[in-house]
Amino acid sequence: MKIETDVCIVGAGVAGAALATYLGRKNLRVAVVEKNMAERDVIIGELLQPGGVEMLEKMGLQDVLNGYDAQPVEGYALFMNGEQFTIRYPYGKSGRGFRNGKFLQQLRAAMLREPNVTVTEGTVTNLIEENGKISGVIYTPKNSDSPQEIRAALTVVCDGMFSAFREKLSASEKKVTSYFLGLILKNCPLPYKNYGHVVVAEPSPFLLYPINSTETRMLIDFPWPEPPRKSPELTDYLETKIAPQLPAQVLPSFREALREAKFKVMPNHHIPAKPLQKSGVVLLGDSLNMRHPLTGGGMTVALTDVKHLGDLLAQAGNLANSQILNQAIASFYANRHRHNATINILADALYGVMRNEDLKKACYEYLRRGGVYAQEPISILSAISRDVNLLLSHFFAVALYGIRQVWRSGLSSNALKRSRNMLRDAVHIVGPLVMNERPSWKWKYPIKAGQLILR
């Protein structure tokens, strides 16, 4: 059985389901192969920033946020050493907190309603390559041993963080930066309703945010070489190390979650976008690009890429024309950093700052000043603004603010050493991240010079 179609999508996660729906509405024929259409239970992809909400609205998919008790998220509350403050998203914008599985099933329901979209449950085992061009996929349907083919003008691979085809289509190396341990806190009275909560903790930050009207997601970062495993030692660590750093009103729900011990662990990946362009195929979503989930930017990147790629394909017209199709793919890869560089850079840069004693204190105090010192950074974190210049200006302003704070106690050899180390660490944290995003000369050469000087 061969299915002739315009686009074949490998994977119906957030990126795949959104793209299939968007292309179907633009009168392109789409075939989707997804391994498992059942509702999934994961601990990541549960906070959609305002920039991601905006992308859904631009694609006419805003209705997928309704019908399953998704919660508005209006900003962030930050906690450190017993102090706290809030930053509200600008312009009255809001994000959403939800169970990822519920959100994805709504996206899939929208996809299944599209007459131009055909969905098959099965496992893609190989890409069909002929004369240097990918012309479809070979897959095995669920409950069958008979391989089938789908022939398509374009194959879109978006099979997630554990992609089976990334190595063939990308030069990136996947790096695990840490692990998130996830808990659900039931009937937890957060200090600030409808806010995400970031505890700038030791040794790493942890997050709390509402995912429905009765449940709060808690994510605890473990910067360990191996994932944390359920054990008496882990429970003791959570009770003695994490609990004392929590807001008091959260503790009863946290301890109840410890008693239930329904922990889930996920690796946090760093995967720069380094695609190897091949005719007839494109990488998308977590298959292409990942960053630390501390800032909750992953789904916003995916939805932004879906909108960008979908528009290019719709404008291309005749996808059977390889030259036109490859120009659209090249344009997508060449320009996606303009939309997503700030999200990618900030996610891993902020995680690096939170692991650095002087820089994280400087960051907390800088944001607490309010005004533009808080509103402009939160506009970048929320993807309301995607201005790289604004991001990097504030990033280095945090380091300089930290240096000034050190000097307030008087100049000394120790103060000079701390100041140099702070600037050096800032440059070496953000430098490689900037270089992954095709920076302009304005930042590329000064950062390279800083890396050489501040070794």
C-alpha cells in the first residue's frame, strides 16, 4: 500500500500535531505516523509561555487551550534566602499551565478533524532515500508485522527528544545537562495564585506552577551525572535539603507528595540546531533543537517553528518541485534563529547563572529592582520580545551589577578576583550559546575576544 501525499510527518507530538493541522487547513495533503496516540503522562511541556499562546492564536489553534482545566499563568514569583518578589508578564499577556497529555490530546483532536490529514498509528523504521533525496518513510502499523510505505514530497521528522533519525539529519551532539524530578502537589496553596514560582535554591533551582485547579507541578533540578532514583536516601535528601527552602504554605502538600512517592524523572538536554540539509526532509521540534526547560520555552520554540515552516510550505505552492521545496527548507533552517535565539540562549544561560553563586545572587537582586530591570528580561523569557540585543545587554548588565555589589564592601584582592571571575563566568556561560545562534558581528567578535582574554 502506497499513500501519495504532500507531506509525511513522523510523530504527532506537539510539533507534529500542530504542523499537520496547520498544513491541512492550508489545503496540503498530510499523512502522519505516530507510535502511540494514547494520552501520555510526562512531567515536561506543562507550561506554555505567552509567546507560545500567541503562536497558537496566529495559527488559529487557540481553542486547544480549552476544555481541560488549563490555568492562566500571569508572571513569576522568585524566592531566595527567605525573600521574595513577583514580576508580572507585560502588556496583560498570560501563559498557560496544564497537563501536557491533556494539551496534546486537544491538539491531536484538532488534527483528526482535518479532512486533509490522515493519521496512522505505527512505528517509522526507516526513511526512503533515492538518488540523494528523501521521498517518504517505511513504517510498521500497530498490531501488524507488515512494513508499509508512505511516499511524500516532504518528510518532516519530529519524533521527539529520543529521535531515531537525528543522527542522520543533524550534526548536533545530545548532551544531558541535568535531571528534573517531578512531583504533583495536590491542593497546594501557592503563595501567588496563577504565578510560576522559581526558588533560587541550593544546589539548583526548583519550579512550581499550576497545571489544573487542584494540582501544582513541582520540578526539582538535580545537577548530577546520573538520574536520581527512588530510595530512602532520595526521600531523605528531599526532606532535609529541599523542604527547608520551600515557602511554608507549600510544605504540607510537598510532604504528602513525598509519602505518595510518585516521582518521575526526565533528563534535561542541550541540543543546538545543526541540521544537515537533505532534499525532501526537514527536522522539527525536539528532534532538531532542545534547551534546558528551566524557562519553559520548549513548546514556544516548537510552535514558532511550526508557524514559520508552515507558512513557507504554503507559499511554496508546488512541493513536487524539488528546487522550490529545497529553497523553502533552506529558508526555514537559515532564519529560524531569528525567532528562537533568545529562547535558546536564555534557557541555558539562566541555568548556568543559577549554578554560579555570585551570578545568581546578582541576577536575583537585579530583577528585584523592578522597572525595566525586571520587565524587559521577563518579556524575553516569556517570548513576548525576541530581541537578542536586549537579552545580551541585560545578561552582561547582571554581571556588571554583581561586580558593583562586590566593590561596595571595598576594593581588595578578593573583590578583584571575584569580579574577574564573575565576568569570566558570564562570558563563558553565554558565549557558546550565542555562537550556536548565528550572531551578528556586534556580539560575535566581542564575545570571542572576551573568551580569549578571560580564560
